[in-house]
Amino acid sequence: MDKYLVVALVSFLLSFVGVLLAMKFFPKLGLMDRPAKYGLNRAPIPYYGGIVIFLAFLISVIVFVPLSEHVLWLLGVASVIAIVGFLDDYFSLPPIVRLVVQIVCGVVIAMAGVYVLSISSPFGGSLKLDSYFLYGIPVFGALFTVFWVVLITNSMNFLDGVGGLSSGVSSIAFFTLFALSIRPDLHTNVASQQIVATISLILALVTLAFTLFDFPKSKILMGDTGSTFLGFMIAALSLFSGGKIATAFIVLGIPILDAFWVIFRRIFEGKKPWQGDLKHLHHRLLSFGLKAPTVLIIIYTISIVFGALAVFATNSKQKFSVIIGLIVLMFVMAIVLIRGGKRKNALK
């Protein structure tokens, strides 16, 4: 645990100091957001904060994590995601370009041997994903890896609509993955989880330090550089050692379910799935009359509670019950917000 304390401290300080430097030098470099583009009446603030998150992560991993083949693959693909996120922030890349890059990165992760061979069923048994192989790779397991990477990466990107939301929820998710990785009763060989635990802790503290400048009022924004990178890392780490897919789904239940809802609603309305709007859950909470800090606290609390439940759930049946509870909560919140919004509009 002493080593983990050093990792946590160094990671936090790297990110904290990095953000301070970015806030000083980004304005001089022109790395600012464009509030007028989105109809916001405020002065520009430093953007591209994801650069700080990524660099603090990269330095910490090089210092504290053995650079095995899998880790090098992970760093390489994560770098591609971060670079494309930066280019998107700077040049506004077409959505199809971002999607193709995410799919390719998912394929690379699968080819590196990171995939799921089975998914446990709460009713007993499991869904096998290794029934068909191609060139030594389980096709269905690899397809699941690609789907999972794209889903979580975009869910975190969709969540980045209120300052502090993506960074805060990401920090909670990484702390949860860390706690799950060091539970001795879940792993016969806890040492085998050390890499995932260390990387999760690094990211938890890096994002926590960033959140301090992103909440309750943003002094710097992470942009797609940060949100897509963090989403990718959550997806990859939950796959990296296996057994953490359900946990990641539970912790990120709100953004994942919100992403599904938004995508299906846009398709139903005849819009493109990637066409942005202000109808995400956090936007609806804001339109309901809640202040941004209140919205953050609500979503943080839900993520922490369900993250804790995920850590202490010992079998697939318990995790399935938690997921059902999360879906019911999301459904109830959606009904309340939609009906409340209609009543509010009717009174205008």
C-alpha cells in the first residue's frame, strides 16, 4: 500500500501542477475555447485540458508501471485516441472519422489479446464468446471488445456537457476499478492485478486533480482530448484483466443509458445519432431549474453509490440486481424530468 500512496501522490501533483501551467500558458498559445460558437455569453477559458490529463497519465505510467507488451499496446492506442481528440477539438473532425478511429483502436486492442471469452449469466452458466476463431482470435469476443470500446468512449464524450461531469465521474470509475483490483477475495493472485490497479489509481488521481479546477465553476475544459481518452481508458482497463465489465457498466450506468436513450431518440426523430443537442440527462436536469453544482452532486452521488455496490457485489446475480436497480432509477428520473419539462413549458 505504501507504493500505491506514492503513485497517488505523484499522479495528483503532476496533474495539479500541469493544470496550473496550462491555465497560465494556454491563453498565450491561443488554446482557448470558443463560447460564442455555442451561444455562451462569457469570456473564453483555457481548453484542451485533456492534454494535461494525458501527459500526467503517460509520465506516471512510465515511472510506476512495468512496460510489458500489453502496457505498450495500451499506451500506443491511448495516444492515438488522445491525439485524434485533440485534432477534433482544434479542427472539428467529421464524426465518421472519430468513429472509424475508435473502431480501429478497438480492433487493435482485440488483436493484442484483450477480449472477453464469456459473460456470466445471473441465471447460471455463461454466454460463450469463444465459439468461433479466426487466425487464433475469438471473433465474437473481439467484436464485443470493439463494441465496448466505442460505447464507453462515446458515452464519456456525451457526458462532457457540464464542467466537472466527465472528470468527476471518470475519477469515481477509476477509483472503483482500483478498489475491485485490490480485493484479495476476488483474485487468487492479487499480484496479477497490480498493473490494472496502478493504472486505475493513476487515472483516478489525475482526474481528481483536474476536477478541482473543473468544479463547481470551470477554470479549464478538457475537451474531446480528455473525455474520449478517459472513456477509452475505462473501457480498456475493464477489459484488460477481465471480470470488470459489469462493474464499469454499473459505475457508468447513467452516461451509458443516457447515450443509448439519446441515440435512439435522435434516430426516431430522423436525426443523425451524432447530431448534438441539449437533451442529455444533465441538460434536462439543468432545464428543470437545478444549478450546475447540484446536477454534478446528484450524478456524482449516483455513481459513488452504485460504484460501491458494484465493488461489494460478489457474484453475477448480485451485479445483475444492481444493474436492474440502476435502470429503474434512470427510467424514473427520465419520466419525472420529461413530465416536469412539459408542465414547465405549458405554464410559460
